[in-house]
Amino acid sequence: MKLAFFGTPAFAVPTLRSLFDSEHEVALVVAQPDKPAGRGQTLQSPPTIELARARGVPTLQPKRVKTGELPELLERLDLDIAVVVAYGRILPPRLLQAPRLGCINVHASLLPRWRGAAPIQWSVLAGDASTGVATMQMAEGLDTGDLLLVEETRIGPTETAGELFARLAELGAPLLLRTLAELPVATPQSAAGVTLAPMLSKEHARMDWTRSARELDWQVRGLSPWPGTVTTFRGEPLKVIKARPVPGHGAPGTFLDGAVVACGEGALELLEVQLPGKKAVRGVDFVNGSRVKPGERVG
């Protein structure tokens, strides 16, 4: 098939690479514009653009998708299909209809659960036992298209969103190739069980110690590596990088024994933390170095 590929972050790279290595012809790779990165804030191209350039494939990074050169170019290419993986923008009807067979999206959730921008993080934040990758025939709504194929996987008990991100990216590549090979009959998504996965911000990072240890564990893992989770200690922000639920009981936010902090239900052991301007350290080393006493508070 002759196709265009829409995708921006690292999550899209395994699928794009698998298309390059297949019998399909990738005629164009479209991604978001370059963004400043690093201390020097130098412009950096998305991973998909870098891969496409290395393979000698034409690229486009439009600021607008409804107007400009993209719609006309897509129509001139006479495409069989377009593949969309974490592109970051909703495609208008003209683009959805430009390829002969429309557009297929690779989405990192078990639709209709977790439609939206951050499905991987929200699946961990909610304590879901499993998640997966789905291919769907794209429609105008937000991840509302009919389902084609679905691959389910369990979420590990200590797995972070970052780790799950990498696993699902690799699952999506063969699922997309299967979808293109089989072109299965699309099935409408269920009207029941719809949940939304909005974009995350630093506001989600604040820990509330009146919540249960289990919920705080989901928060720490679901927001790793970004935006992370943060509490306060002696008036300073304290980033909680790794933690685990353990037995314990006490006033929420108080240290019980060592690096164990009481929660609304149960307790959370701080395994790795970081103070501003300092390196991340083991929770037990932080407690010893700061001379934390039982009963002292965080949050």
C-alpha cells in the first residue's frame, strides 16, 4: 500500500520503523513542528522526523492542518491509506477522506476506555489491571472511530507509565501491520465504559496523603517519568520518584518508621526521593541524612 504516516513522539517510532521495513510504501511522514529542548533550548525535530530523514522519506511539519499545503499534498499523493500514531492533533474531514481507504489510528488503550491524549498514564493512575493497543478507522470525534483489532496486556504491579509506554509502542507496530494485511471489518465502539484521558499537567503531581497508599502508588507510577509526584518536607518540595504500599497506620502524612509514611489507608514506603537542587537518593538515606523522626510530617 502507498501511505502517509502521521506521528510525532517516540511512541510512534516502532510503528513507523516497521512500515519502512515492510512491503508498504511510506510516501510522506507528517509530525508536529520542531520544539526547543535542553538547557540551550535549541530546536529539536521529533523522533519520527529524524527517522524519516534517515530513510530518505519526505517529511512535513505543518503548523496548521486544515489549511496550507498539507490537504492538497495529501490529495495529490493518491494514497491508499494514512496511518496515525500519537500525532497530537485532530484531523479534519478533508484529511480523513483524502486516502482511498481513509485513516487508521493506533491508540494505546482498550477503547472506549481512555479516549484522549494520555491513555497510558491514566490507565496506571486508575489502577487498571490491564490495558492494550487498538487500531481503529478514524472518525471526526476524539478516538470515537470503529475498532479494527485490539491487543490486550496486563499492567505489572510495579510498572510505571514510562515502562508501559515502551511496551505498548512495541505492541502497536505488529498490530498495525496485521491490520493493514487483514483490513478487518470495523466494529463500532461500545457506548458503555467510555472514559476520557485528558492531558496531564504539573497540577496532577501534588500528593494528597489522605488518599489510600494504593492510590498514591498508582499516582507515583502513573506520573513517572513526567510530571512526577511531589509533596513537601520542612517547607521544601520533595519529589517522590519511587514508592510502594506497605502495612502501617497513623495520621496521614506522618513518618511512622524509617521511610514509611502513613496514608488515609495503609502506608507508603518512600524508595527514592529528591530535594530541589540535589540528586535523587534512596528513601532510607534521605531519612537518615535529614534525621527524620517518627511523627514528623510531609505534605
